[in-house]
Amino acid sequence: MAFDHEIEAFIKEFVKDIAEKNVAIFAGAGMSKSSGYVDWKELLRDIADELGLKIDDEHDLISLAQYHVNHRASKAGITKKILEEFSEQAESSINHKILARLPIPTYWTTNYDTLIEDSLKEALKVVDIKHEIDQLANTKPKRDVVVYKMHGDASSPSKAIIAKEQYEEYYKTHEQFITALSGDLISKTFLFIGFSFTDPNLDYVLSRLRTSSNKQHYCFMKRESRLSNDCDEAFKYKTRKQELKINDLKRYKIQTVLVDEYETITEILKEIEIRFRKKTIFISGSAEEYGDWQRSEAQSFIHELSKKLIITNLRIVNGFGWGVGSAVINGALEAIYSAPEKFSEDQLIVRPFPQFETNNKNLADLWEDYRQRMIALTGIALFIFGNKKSDNGSIIPANGVMREFEIAVSNGVIPIPIGATGYMAKIITSQLEENPTKYFGTNTWIYPLIKELNNEKLTQHEIIKKTINIIQRLGK
């Protein structure tokens, strides 16, 4: 999908911020509404009826909630409504799932539901949830993500922030949340998603969170469209009001990413994930022998290839394949330690395959799980060598490497076999030749370059240079 230059600029910057682990998501009601949960108006519709008001004519929903508390002299009615609406099971949206797969360490939300943490857990991440003040002081061991639910959780509806008096006192009753959020707004790039920016939740938050930080933040907003019953004047009014809102958000260093349809947000998030993953390279390979290459030559080649990938600011994922893994690690670490201020150990992800059955799973199933998880992190897969010793002692193509190729293709990962290394890498090259469009789609330029990597007369330096060139072109 082609994007306009403003969206394109946002994608490039946001992918860069994700790579630097410098991103936070602020999720509003729109994220949950797409999954089946009610928005604010629907949540308070029955409340308005009880008060003799029409919800569609009301704009200050925080005050409406307060009127009901005053009317009942209790929060019990609203508490019951929250419990009823958010205790029902709903599935995470595709937007939840995409964000959960990305290495985003911080989420903030004003929602009461559990969709964010559910999607993160589904992505096999350790989630530290903070919806009460006491939880802020504790850190969950080995956490991957922190989710701040600043207005409470459906599991504790009586403590949910919903009425006007609660917002008015929030800066005193929940000062620690405001302090934590203020700090994150200074140090992280926020993406606000699921907010209309007429949402009373956010209005109350932003009114107390202006900082002197120059950190750029972003929000998605649907461009005003002309409805069938809109006259010229009504449409001009809506458009002008949106322009003023966009300009006002700049006071909080929030840049608006305008979309024509909400579905475009999903397409943007998909593109962000694709581009981020293209910076992560899976190296698949194993070697009992190295064909026409001397062992020292092959190890030197793998070492230099890995080193060059790190220097090119890419990330490497490797399963420590026999005869390959050590050289991958050594090359990557040499690059990282030669310039630790420039490169990071986070650029190397090593997942050695288990050697013993655990959790009542046999080795074949464990290896399949490992392969699926490793390859899901990546956008490009390199295939080198790929042989093993059979039971009778002969050298045969490694079926594990072929399985990794199959998983890569099914996950939309772009395969780049280095056929000059022989064995399974050469077999995969031949398979690609049968139907390049199946594997590369409209990127028709890729296969001719991969075919060049099948030339056994190439020097190691030439192979590495050509491989890096393909990866860099894919990343543009």
C-alpha cells in the first residue's frame, strides 16, 4: 500500500524509535471498541436514560457520570455497569496483535478492559500491570512490558476513575501515576491510538501533562469526511474545527497522522512491523562439513558476514546451528564490542535448541516451537550450508534448514539462500527459481541477485557484499 509523504515520514521515524526501544503506546477507547467493547457513550447510555437525558445530545460525559453519582448518592450504578460491560470476553483486534509483537516496552491506557495485556501474553511476553498506586512500587521479575492502566481495571470497578470529582482530584489521589506518565512523556516517543481527542479521559490527562520536553509524539486521527446530509457550510465547519484541534495538539508535542479510513491505521501498523522485522535477520544453517571450503575459510566467512550485519545496524537471530552458530556469535560480538557506544548486545538474539525433552514435549515438537518463535521475530532469513550427518555416517541435506525455510515463507519472511555455500542453501535456491513470484511478490528484482549468490566462483568478500546489498535494498 502506498502512503502519502507525511505517513511515510512517520513510519520511518517510528521504526527507528522502536529499534532504539524508545516507544510507548497510549491506547484509548477506540482500540477496544473495534474489538467489541462499548465506547463512552454506549457505556453511559442507560445512565443518561435514568437521568432523563439523551446521550447523543451530551458531550461532557464526565459530568454526566457525576450527575448520576449525585443522583444515586453512590458510584454503585456506574460500578455495576463497568463490571457488566468489561467482564465479557472479547478478542484482541489485529492492531492489538501487531503492537504486541513489536518490542514496545511501555503501554498507557485509560481503558478498563484487559485486551492489551491479553494480546501481550499471547505474544509470549511477561507483562507487569499497574492499575493501583501500590503496584507502582513493585517490579515484576523478568518483565518485558509495563502496562499502566491509569483509570483502573475491570477487575476492581469500584476503584475505576469515571466521575468528574475523581478527575478533579486525580492529581492528588493518583499523583504517582501522573509523575510516571510525565517522565515517560519526556523520555519516550508516544503513539496515541484509539483517541478521538474529544475523549474526556484524555482532555483531563493532557491538561495536567504539559512539559518542557521537545520529545515528538504522534496520534492517529481520521480526516473529516463529507456526509450525505452535510451542506457546504457544515463540512467547512467540521474541517476547520479539526484543523484547529490538530494545531492545538502541537502544544503537547503531538503530531497528527491523518488517515481517510480507520482501516488505514491497521495498514500503517502492518507496514511498521514489516519494516522493523526487515532489520532483523535470521541466519539458518548447519554444517558437518563445508564442501569445497576449508573449515577455517567457512568459519571466517560466517564470522565476517555476521560482523558486517551488525555494522550495518541490523539485528541477528540465530539458533546456534551445528558448525555455524559459534562463528555467527563471534562475528557479531566482535562488531558489538569494537564499538559498544554504537552497537548493542540487543542486536544479537541467540536461541540454542533444547537438547532434552521437557514439559512432556518431545524434541521434535520443542524444536518446532523454537523455530516458529525465532523466525516470527524476523523479516529476512539467510540460508547457508545446511547439511548434517545421517545415522549411517553419510552427509545429507539438513531437513531442519528446509523446515526453517518453510516457516519463513509462511510468516512472510523474505528468504535469501547463499547457494555458493552448497547443500540445502543450493537446494532452496533451485526451489525459488521454480516460482520467484510466490516468494518475492512484486519484488521481481530480488531473485536475479539471489541467483548471483549461487555462483561458487565468488569470493567471500563478494558474497557478503552482494548479500548486504540485497538486505539494504529491501529495507528502503
